[in-house]
Amino acid sequence: MFFGLLGWEMKRLSWPRPPLILGLVLGVLIERYVAISIQIYGFGLLSQHVSIILFLIYFIF
């Protein structure tokens, strides 16, 4: 019922609903795999050029 009301309110306010669905579905997976990567490679993984570019893209959008 909560998500139905949330979807109805988002539609009324003309907010996009697919990003919410993607965030709910993929958020758990991304969090899990980032934690596994940090356990394996340490925080040095986050200082690589590709990681920095992806973080910049994430924060810009």
C-alpha cells in the first residue's frame, strides 16, 4: 500500500518513477559487490582512475 501511494504521489508531482524502481532493485546488489570488492582489494581500489571517473559521473548526475 505504501509503494502504491508513493507511486501515485510521484505521478501527481510528475516525478519519474523508473529511477526509484532501479534504485530499490539494484541498490542492494551494488552495495553488496562494492563491499566484497573493498574486502578483496582494499580501499586502494577506490583511488584508481576508473573508480574516480565513475564516482564523478555518479555525483554529477
